[in-house]
Amino acid sequence: MLRPSLEVADILRAHGEAFRRAHAGHLSLGQLKVMSAIEACRTAALGGHVARCDDCRHLAVSYNSCRNRHCPKCQGAAARAWLAEREADLLPVPYFHVVFTLPGPLAAIALHNKAVVYDLLFKAAAETLLTIATDPRHLGARIGLVAVLHTWGSALTHHPHVQCIVPGGGLSPDGERWVACRPGFFLPVRVLSRLFRRLFLDKLAAAHGRLAFFGDLAPLAVPSAFQAHLAPLRRAEWVVYAKPPFGGPAAVLAYLARYTHRTAIANSRLVGMDDHAVRFRWKDYRSAEPATGAVRLKTMSLRPDEFLRRFLLHVLPAGFHRIRHYGLLAKGSHAIDLDRLRALIAEQAGAAAPEPAEAEPETTTLPACPCCGGRMRIIEIFGRGRTPRTAAGLPLWFDTS
């Protein structure tokens, strides 16, 4: 894969130090760590290894990645490893995609209380789906879901929302049969929206003592002012969006590959950078074609300071899980036997139960030699900030992809 001509790491290396000085005392430890990790990613600062081709003796130096979850360059490998595990969890049913979004006034509160408010967003969204699905007037079954937190819009603005991937059906109350949803329809969006609104606002009101308020929001520290602030939101329409079902398990995996480990901006969206501006592509959803719904792709130009400010808005609290599993797909000691679920689904469809897939042995291989296609073998590992001894004075191919 070709290395993008411009990366977030390049922007941080060029403008990061000036940004730190300009915002000294206003950056969190987590934001500073993210900046340092991305700046050092795939450089000698993190060490690496030297590989040599068995055939043509070509040498290649590869530097270690930072593995930070906010680094656009590192998430490809993390996504592939995660997907390999999730592939075994897929059920042979249609999957639906439901998005729960926080209104703007609450997003402002979330920005200064990420751990608390994002956690409430997860819980309210999951509880909404599990509750409505259990209701016999709708599906009348126990369902499962995978929820992924995204905190950004296409222009890097703060836009917290949870994207839920839900199998189209669930387990009957007695646990003896699979209950399939209606073709092409999962749960009513208006009902989901109303319950989500009530659950989230109730949970937020109960968490008031754990919230911090700054700047224009400082008056909300008074409980009565906070309740008054929430009152209009109890009457407003909240956005819950249900997309059409995926085209099968392969489409679910393709979606998860794109979204589970996505960062605030991909390197491929970056267009250019100079001393005065960073330019990147973004989707202007407000200018979508009314007839087709096609979204127009535009180029945005931001001052480097503003670009970095927006990028760092989306640094999550340390240890915060942005991918969570609920219901039938929950992990741990109370996890449901997925093979049994597949058997019940096959029984409901009148088909034979599928045989459990055998896990393929994991293999770790290096890329083929770029010169002759031969096998590359690691011959030296060097530590942080060290220079490889094996390759001294010889022409090298530096792999920084």
C-alpha cells in the first residue's frame, strides 16, 4: 500500500510544538500523549527491526508503530485483528444499523465530561434497543448488539453518536426458539427516539453531581439551572436513524472494517499543508442532492492551530472502551452460546444447523521483498532511539507505511 503524501503525523511534527506552547496549561495529559505518540510513530524514536531477503540479500528497515488508538496509521492492523475475532460471532441473519445522536446542547456538556456522558450515551442507546425489542408489541425477544462510539462529524467538529449493529431477530423469552424480525424492518424509529430521549435525560440528571461545568456552562452547576436547561430537550425531537439492513454477513464485516477502528480523520482525506493552512476533504451533508441523496465532497481549509484543536477534541479518556457488546452478543461469563443460536436460527428457517467453523491457525509473515519477491527474514531488532548496526553504510529501503 502506498504511503499517503500527507499524514496527521506530518502536521503534528510541523505544527505540534507551536500548538503546545500556544495552549500550555489547557491540554490534558491524554491529549499530550496522543500528540507525542503520533509524532513518534514509525520513526527511529520507537525502535524497529531490520529484515533481509533470503534470495537477493536486500535489506529493509521497519520502524515500530505507536499503536495509539487515535493514530490514523496504526488502526488498520488493529481493525484486522479485531475483525478476525468478530467474524466467528456473525449470525446467519440480516443485520440492521441504528444510530443514536446527542443533541447539540448536550454535546457541549459531553465535551467537558467525556467519560461520564459517553458512558451514559452507550447505556441509554443499548437499553433502548433491548427494552423495545423485548416488548411483545414489537419483536418480543432478547436481542444482541455491537455499539461503536464516534465523536466527530466529517469536518472534525464535535458530534457524539453511537452506531449500533444489530442482528435482525432475537431469542424468545423461554430461550427455546429464534424470533426473526419482519423483512426489511427492525424496530420503529419514533418509539426508539422517545425512549432514548427519556432514558438519557433521566440518567444525565441523576449524574449531575459527577459533572463539571466551565465557561458559559458554569451556571449549570446549580441543580435547578441544570434541570431548566434540560426541560426543552424533553420536548424536542431526538435523532435516531435506522438504515436499511446490510446485504449479508460480508457487508457487516466490510462496514465494521471501516468504522470500528476509525479515527477522527483518515490520512487519505488530507489534501495539503503549509505554514498557514491544512486542507482536507469533507462531506457536506447539508448540500446533499434532494433527489438522490448524494453527498457533495468539498475541501476545507483550516489554520494548523484550528485543525489540531479539532483533532484533539476527539481524544478519549484513558481506558474508555469505544466498542461495546450488549445482550446476546455480550462477552464474559454470561455470554450466550452462539452455536446454539445458529442452530435455533436454522430450525426457525427450516434448514440444517451449520457445522461450527474450524479456526485457522494464525500466521505472522513479513511483506515480500520489494526487489525480487523473495522471503524477508528479521535479522536484527533495535531499541528506541537506536540506529540499526546491520544496515550501517548499506543502501536501505525504509518501510514507514
